[in-house]
Amino acid sequence: MKNNIVKVFIGGLFIVANLQSVAQKKASGVETLKNQAIADIQLKYEEYRQTAQNIWNFAEMGYKEEKSSALLQQILSDNGFSISKGVAGIPTAFVATYGSGQPVIAILAEFDALPGLAQEAVPEKRPIPNQPAGHGCGHHLFGTASAAAGIEIKELIQGKKINGTIRVVGCPAEEGGSGKVFLVRAGLFKDVDVAIHWHPADNNSVTVMSALANKSAKFRFHGISAHAAASPEKGRSALDGVEAMDNMVNMMREHSPQETRIHYVITNGGKAPNVVPDFAEVYYYVRHPKREEVVKVFDRVVKAANGAAMGTETTVDYAIIGGTHDLLINRTLATAMQLNLEKVGGVKLTTAEIEFGKKLQTTFGYAAPHIENAAIVNPLKTEASSGGGSTDVGDVSYAVATVGMRAATWIPGTAAHSWQAVACGGTEIGSKGMMVAAKSMALMAIDLYSSPALIEKAKKEFINEKGSYQYKALLGDIEPALNYRD
């Protein structure tokens, strides 16, 4: 009996040791793939840097990114991806696919620029003449890094190192156009297991910050034109309607939840002071951490518009431009992404780049962090928090488990949507941060292909966080506002 017990004990030890050995070999194999991915992506640095620079020069605004989208599609096609163009009724949207079967991992790629931010790649304000837009949010780097990560995963699938499907999803018009909402609404993420994204920034970190839900519209007032001096009584000013609306909304701020953000810009206020405008337009954003509050506040803004029209004897209509959800955080995926970002490390700047950065920081008008922070990977935050901006990635996060990160593509302290961000993005400072993102996303994808348990755990967290909520696009059933920048 004693001998049998000893045999069972020894056999148990052998099984445990064997299982440990298998786990160690698997972990070693994953690390080998990751090291290979880092090296492979770095070997193509010049190619990816030039791709990003081309898109930086194109500087195409939302839904007008013909050259930018075509360039990314061509690169992915040349690397063996099959391309579906013009998806979800958007000419510049695409899905690039390689491989087959599960898991299906999607990497999001953006490429739109912002109006009014054309800037040379120099550390002082120097607008580019006759160029209407600039990459003040670094989306030229975003789309390129995502393509780079996708191409590396394709190479590993082709080499039979991993199995599954990789998709690079070309996402136009993030800046106000809510492009991804239409992709989600069209069901393009229904069979996706996990979505990966990133964003240019002034630091290296994993996203554990939610985003503000957002609903936007253009309010168009119609009046009666007349000579402003000879017969003003015959006119009804559409601009009066806009200004009355703006005054009412500004008074409404005091009586809105304190987290609410309301922004507007008058996009058309008439053409000449001596002509009573018969048309005027104002473009509004309404934001709040909770999507249901956004809807409530937006409805009040509509009431203000109707009241302004009544009081000025004009008429008003409005067109929904965009609407995005808050961002669901997946702690399971964020923890894995943090390890991968730490493995890749931050951005190492040269002496010349540090000098560029110090000169740039003198233009901020506020105290800036140490430039050396670009080389640091921030620790993972223990608690999720609400962000100050909005993103259509939020809608993706309600369709599939989603994880994101940021890379230091800008000098620390640089604000997004600034000429300083455009300047950094046109230099190798931006390109180096782009490579950090490309490598980190590729490593994250390798983890997902190598660990079904990680995907299963992430999906359970996604279902728990989403709860009973049934996704419904905040922008309703409208078609994409392809000319919203006009």
C-alpha cells in the first residue's frame, strides 16, 4: 500500500513538472514571436515613416481622405490582404483581411486631419499657405501604425506561427464625423473577438480612461433678406435666430449637469453687414460621460433653437452630424496591453529632438513636463476615469471587447488639436512614437492569438460591463454626413 502511495505521488509530481514544462515552452515560444515582431517592424521603419509623412502632407479632412485611404489600402494589398472598399456606405472606409477562422482580431486605423491646422514641421507657429487642414491629432501616424501591426500579424499567420484572422479596419472621419458608428451599425464587428486601437499623445500609456458621449448637429436658420439700412423692417434675420439660440443655450449651461460640455461655432453668419441674412448656420456639440444625459441635454438645445426661431420670426431645421458612445474599459485587456507596452518601452529622443522640444515648449504658455518623460511608460491606473474628449471608438467598445493605448508622438505637454502637435507629427518624433504603437499592438495581438483563455476572460468582462444595454446609435438611422466639413 505504501509503495502504491509513493508511486502515485511520484507520478503526480511528474505530471505537474511536465505541465510546467509545456507552459514554459509555450511562454518561451510567445516571447520569441514577440521579439521577432519587434525586429520585423523596426526593419521597415523607413517605409512606415514615409507612409505617415505622405498622409501628413495629404492632410485630408473627414470623409474626404481619398489619397490617405488609397495609400493604406495599397500597402495592405501589396502585403497580401484582401480589401473591401467603401464599406458602410463610406467611400474612404475599408476592411483589409488576411487569414481565416478564429480568433478574429481587428485593428482600427484612422487617417483624417483637422481644419485650420496646417503647420510646417518647425518649433514655431508657421502655417502652410493655401492648405486648409493639418494632422493636429496625429491620425497620419494612427493609420500607418495600425497597418504596420496588421502586416506583422499577417506575416506570422502566413508563416503558420499563429492561426486566425487579422483585419485592419480603415476608419474615416473620427474628428466629428462619427465614422466608426456607421461601421458598427453595418455589423462589421459582429464576428470580431477583440478590437485593438491606439492614439497619438504626449505620453506612453494604456487607455483606462473613458470618453464623453457626444451628439452633434448643424442648426440652420432661414429668414427673409432685406436691405439692412433702407428697409430693415422687411427682413427677418437668420443670424438673429442663431444668436438668440446661442444666448439661450449659454444661459442653459447653469442648469445642466456639471459634467456637461457644450460647444458651438457659427459656420455661416451671412455675407455682408448691409444685407439682412436669410440663412445662418451654427454647429453644436453636446457631451457628457453618460449617453442618456447627452440625449437629454441635446433635446433641450433643440428646444432653444425652436424658441429662437419663434422669437425672431425665422424658421429652423437641423441635421444630425454625429453621435458617439462613452468608452467601455476592459481591464483584462488593459493589463495585458500594459505588459506589452512596457516590453516595447517609450520613445528615445536624440539631442536635436530634445532641443526641438524645448523650443516648442516655450510656445505652450503653461508649464510642461520633462521632455525625458517621452521615454517613460506610465503605470497602469488602478481606477478608470472619465476623459475630456469623445471618440467613435466608444461605439466599437459596445460591439466588441476593445483595448487601446497611447504613444508619445508629441513632445510632453503638447496639446492635441494644436499646431504644436502638427509640427511634432511631421518629424521623426512622431514617427518614433508611431513605431512604439505598432510594436505594442502587434504584441497584444500575439497574446490574443496565443491565449484563447485571455479572449474568453475579456469577453466575460465585456458582457458584464455592457450589462443589459442594447446598443443603439445615438445618431439614429441617418446616412454618413459625407460633406460635413463643407
